[in-house]
Amino acid sequence: MRREARARCLGALLLGALLTLPGVAAGGVLGLSFDASDRYGESFTFVADADDGTYVTVTLSVTNIGPGSRTGICRATVLRPGKPTWAPQSRMGAKDWNYAPATDTLTLGACTARATDEGLSVEVLLDNGRVKLEYARKPSPWSPEGSVVEQGKDRYRHEVLLGASPVKVTLQVPKTEAVTLTGGGYVDHSRSTVAPAKVARRWVRFRALKGPQNAVVLGREGQDGGYAPVYVWEDKGPALLLESFTLTRTGEKEKSTWRAELTDRDGKPALTLRGTTLLQRSAPVESLGMLGGLVRPVVGSPVTYLLRGVMERPGKAPVDGLMEVTLEGE
């Protein structure tokens, strides 16, 4: 029983990393729409791509998966060129987090996100370190066609809060000097009552955040083989809806690189995403070994590859950015 309890706890912690399914707010931009379902999970994901090559992501989540309900999770990942990965996280009970509609502020223990008419910010104070991301643009939520996926009475919804924004990054990684960086950022919101293992078979993402050309690409392949949502958004205006994608891998695991071909709704080539440098391979359930078997039926066994990459389109200049490929198991 102790082993099973530990696995359930680990499963709840993993939700901070696994929930990348953006959603609908109750109240302000950072409000939550809580559900009593034991499959409920809701997340805000904040990304920064700094000019010096530093990558930072912060995830604030609330979930019923695992022991208890209304469990809060705060997780950050900092990847600095030539330095060890720093990835603090904290799990808390329902009494240790809150949302304040009057100020549109979400607080999970020592982690706080706030939305205003001037911009959006998130701060993490964990493990004797600090991460603060300050986005210069006001959140402007949007959800392309196909962003709602229904499975019986359950559903997941996708919402982008900031497609691209200048961001100021303040870092105090333990045992290093504090630094202030600038770059480009992205923020999305997820809400789902579909078990994570059943949401998708594969995802592909691309984010060009530092300009001069900004872009967001998202593609989801469902467990039934269908594709939705699949789209590309560039700087201003609505997202362009696409039809499907194919993935090709060269190498294995930490030596992998990826190529994605996306087609438009007429079945013609729309764009190519090509990974150039692997930054991180993340397989949280796989790393649990035998314990992973206890959480896999609910959260699945996703593996995510984060790469530097390029978006290529016929007749247009290539665009550099971040590419992500997520597989449900390997």
C-alpha cells in the first residue's frame, strides 16, 4: 500500500509537467473553472526564450488526479547553456492556494501569477531560488477551431493567452549569481476532464518568440487517428487552420532529432518544422521504473523532446524557434 500511495502522489506531481492542454477561465484571465471529476486538471504554462539561449518554463496546476482533490502544483524548469538543469517543484493541498478575482491573481504556495491591463507576470520562490517572468503585453485569449475535444461527457479545451510577447526574465538559481535577461515569451491555459492518457497520441509544437517573425504552431493527433486542433499563427490576425501532420525521427532518445510536415486543408504542403539541436528529453513516467505502472493508466507515459528548430515554408524565409514533440510512449 505504501508503494501505491507513493505512486499516486508522484502521479499528482507529474500533472504539472504533463498537462499542456490550454482552457476556459472563471473570473479573470487566471481564474479556474473547477470540476469535481477525479480526472480534472487545469494548468497555466508560461514560457520564456531568452536572447542568450536560456529557456524557462513555469507551470501552475490544480488537479484532482492522485490523492485528495484541488491539489495545487507549481513547477519550473530552467535550461541555461552550459549549466545544469534546475527544476524545482512543489505540491500543496487545497488550503495552500487561492485565486483572487479582484486582482486576477493566482497564488499556489510560494508561486504567484498576476494579470493586469499592462501585462502578465509569474514568480516562483522554491528551493532557495527564484524565477520571475514579466510579459510586456496584455493577455488576449484565443482558441482556434478544433480546440475543444469531447469524449462522452468529458472534454479538453485549448486557449492561448499570449501568442508572443517581450519578456523580462529574473533568475536566481541556487549557488549562482542572480541574472536579468530579456527575450520572447508565450502563455497558455489548459482545462481537461479527459484522462491525460486519452487526450492525444502525439503533439507537435513550434514557437518563434524572439522576432523579428513571431509564430505559434500546434498540432494534435488523437488516439482515434484524427487531427485537431492543427494550426499556425503568425504575429497578428487569426490562426490559419491546417489539416494534419506527419513526424519523422532520426536517432534515438537523447540523440533524437525530429522533422514534422504539416499540410493545409487542401492536402498541400503548408510548412515544415525541423529540429536542429536537442535541449531536453523529458519522460517523467518512464523515469519511475516499476512505479510507473501504477500511474500509467491515468496519466499515460508521455515523452517530450524540446529542440531548437526552424520553420520552413514555400517562398518564405525560414523562422528560428523552439520545437516540441510529445509522444504517448515510445
